[in-house]
Amino acid sequence: MTQSLALGYIPLVDAAPLIVAAEFGFAEEEGLHLDLQPAASWSMLRDMLDFGQVAAAQMLSVVPVARALGLGGGAQPLETALVLSLNGQVLGVSEQVAARLGPLAFGAPQAAGQAIAALGGRLRIGVPFPFSMQAELLHYWLERAAPGVCVDIRTVPPPRMAAALLADEIDGFCVGEPWGSHAVEMAGARLLFAGSAIWSQAPEKVLACRRGWMAEHPDAAGRLLRAVWRATRWAAEAENLTTLAEVLAQRAYLDVQPELIDRALAGRLLVSSAGPEVRVPQFLTLHRGAASFPWRSQAAWIGARLAARSGIDPVAAMDSARATFRSDLFRLHLGAVGAAMPRASDKIEGGLEQAEAVAGVAAPVILERNRFFDGAVFDPAVSA
Amino acid sequence: MIEQLSIVVVEKDRDRALLIVDALREAGDLRITVIGEESGLARKIAEQRPDLVLIDLRSPSRDVLEELALASGPMDRPVAMFVDRSDTGLTRAAIEAGVSAYVVDGLRPERIRPILDAAIARFHMFSRMRSELAATKAALEERKVIDRAKGLVMRAKGIGEDEAYGLLRKAAMDQGKRLVDVAQAIVTAADLLR
């Protein structure tokens, strides 16, 4: 018998795993019917989860951690057993700021930070949500590449990013695709670098559930995790890229030009409306390496960052954060399907200049290049 | 004497905003401000120093309100989503109606209740209107497709309107499909073969 599950998402390129699971038979294979429900904001998606209107939802990786630390709104604690995507963000500035910055190589956060610091004055930067990897990467970058710069970080719904630039409400933005490219096209914005230039393995979206839902519904949770994990594998195959872009572009989903999506999926970005197009390695990772694995160290990094900014005890914060990334449930449900299964549930974040094989449960696991722009290393054992 | 409550309604559609304001006025003596512009929303709300903010649950601008919840300066009045501090029954009712409310810290639930009840009733009406409108639109679209298919059958077979309609109906019944789906197939095929 087919079981129906309601799933929430926001029409973004990185909703691909959920849309693919529903559209290409991966859910059906598991005896699931996925009822995909679009939301217009992260707040709305969170309410849908809180009040049980959806069993699971695409969610910003920072949200479950923030909730565990008592930051931001919402009623229910959340957890995740699957990372849906790494990176996929872009950072850009308005036409006016770009002109003042002068010539600047794309993909050089250190140089971009220095140039921004030299401008002086106050900078207003838009992010989609106060608790998002976009906001975290932005804080991390400015702290280290442009210390002392006065920044206002403002929440701007991604589809409004271009309008906010044109109305002079913001000077720059950090946002996921297709909305960065949209701002380039509609508002003459210039991209400075991709999020992966700040941290090449930053967990961006996760599949979130209310805490306890997966334990209470082990059968449904297992089917859902397997279907979505197989969908990430399909979505990451180069030969499926065109099909995927066409499906995501449909009116029922993102309702934008397939070309915009195609570029984001392939990691080809138009830096400004006049070009050039650049290829960004590791721009958006949906599956490669152990991308789906919810590393406890990723949650710890997010927890440590939030704690430092909010004046919370970092050790306790990292502990609460780690508990929201359920690598144990990933192991339980995805062991049999051949998902990359590392022996450890923590890794050192940063400091890995090129892909490397590490011990895995059945076979070695490839860890992809994992680097912070300033060469920093986050060791959860030492930091705790 | 209880101080007059200040309410901000975030709503782009002028007519809808007026209907909400009317309903709220009946609920009590309130200072109501409507903000229709998305630009500079956070600043405009902060300027009003509201006790309560009402916004359509589906509004993309809701995430902007999340930012206000973080305001931490000594002069700031943190606004939190209603979910956090009230009975979940009322919150659930609000969510089902499609309205979300953000209340300032420390406001007593019994002061909010009548206002929220009024807002919930009004938003319920909106969502009914919205689904009625959608149903009417869909029916109109279906009608158009069936008329086009009928015309195509009439021309292709040189038959009259009633007969063409009868053929379409029979085909739909024989195949266990909806009339509009059969009509759509004919229209699509005709477009392809043109």
C-alpha cells in the first residue's frame, strides 16, 4: 500500500532532491506518495513543520541548530538525518558598489574583503533569513577579511533581492540560486564570489523533521530518507542535468528560465550582465563525496558560530547543536542502500586541500576538498 | 485605564487591508496602521512600535519579521511569533485561517484574544474567497478547452455542435476520463498537427 507524506519546500534550485524524489519514481519505489507543498517563506515552512501540516521539509541547515539554542521563533525542536545540499550561494554587490570597488577578480574573498573595507561607510547586505548559512558565511567572511567594517545584515526575501538593490535598500546580498543570477540580470548586480569560496563544504539545506518524528515513524522515515537520498544521486549525474533543469523550471516549481537553473546546477555563473561566465568548482554539491551525511561537526560549527555572536556558552551550544544532526539515523536507514558511510560521525572541517579517502564502514569514503578561505581549521574535539 | 493597543497590518492589497481594519475596529479601541509596501518593511514596522503585527501566513515578507524578533537593543521591543507564547489551539486556528500574528514581549494573552479572533474570522473569509475564485477560474478554463475541441471535431467531421459534444462525451465515458481531459488531448494533437 502506498503511504502519503506531506513535504514542504521553497522553490529554489536546491529543492531538487525533493522534487526529483517525487517526479522520477524514487518515492514510488519506496511505496511513498510525496505531496509536495510549496511555501513562500522559511517562517511559513517552519510553521508547517511545527503544526504537523508536513512530516518533513527542506530547511536551512542553521535553523534546527538555532532552535536547539533557543534562538529565533518557532515552537518545536527540529532535527535532521540527511543533508540535501552543500553550498550554492553567491555573494554580490549593487552596480554602484561594484563601480566604486573597481576591477576585482571573481572568487577572491580576501581581496574583496580588503576592497570593501577600503570603501569605508556602512554596508547593508541582504540575506534570506537571519538563521541561514548565507548569514553565517557572510559574518565569517567579514570578520576575517574586512574586520571593523560596519555592516547591517537585513532580511530580504530572495525573489525581492533585485528590487531591494534597485530601491537602494541594500548594497549587496548573499543568496542561493537562482536569485543571485536573477539580481545580476534584473538589477545589474556583480557577483564577487560563491559561498563555496568561503567554505567549500558548507551544509546549506537539510531535510528537517520535528524531533522524535523519525523515531516514532521508523518505517516512513526510512522510506523517505532512502527515496530522497537516491534522488540526490540521480540529480548529481551530469547526464541528467538538462532534464533536471527543465523539470525544476516548470511553472509548478521554480517558474524561471531553465537556463538559469542549468547554469546553477553546472556551477557556471554569469558574474555580471556583461559577462564573463565563470566555472565555479564545488559551486553546489548535491551528492558527491559524503555530501548527504549529517556530520555532527557541521552542526557543532554552526552552534559555535551562533553561540559566539549571541553570547551563549559555546561548549553547551555545540553539544545541543550536535544532537540535531542525527548521523545515527542516517546510518540506521541508509546503510543498506550503499550510501557513503564513514566510520566517524565527526570530521575536521577545513584544512583539506584536495579530496581524500578515509575509512568507511564497508568501503572507503571520499571526503571532498574542505577549505575555509582563510585556511582555518575547525576541530570539534579541540573547540569543545 | 488600559493603554490603547497599537496594531500593524501588513497587507499589499488595499481592499483586503480595509476589510481587516474594519473587522479589527469592531474588536476594540485600537490604533491600526496598514503597511502595504514591501520595501523598508522592517524599518517601517519598527517605527510604529506595534504591540501586535498581523500578516498573511503566505506572505514572503514574513521572514523580515523574524529579524524584528532578534532586536536586542535597550530601546527595541522584541516581537515574537504568537506561537511561542500562547495556547496552541488559538495559534492553530490562526494558522489554518492563514494569518500569522507577532506580538510584543509581555502582552497579556487575554488582550490579544479578541483581536486575533476577529482577524481569524476575516482571514477565513479570504481563503474561502480565494478558493472560490480559483474554482471559477478553473471552470472557465475547462469550458474554453471543451469549446475549442468541439469546434475542431465539428470541422473535421462536418457535423453539428450537439453531435460533436455527444462524441466527446462518449469518448470520455468509454475511456473513463474526464471530458476536459479528452478535449485537451484533441486540442494538443490539433496544435501539433497543424
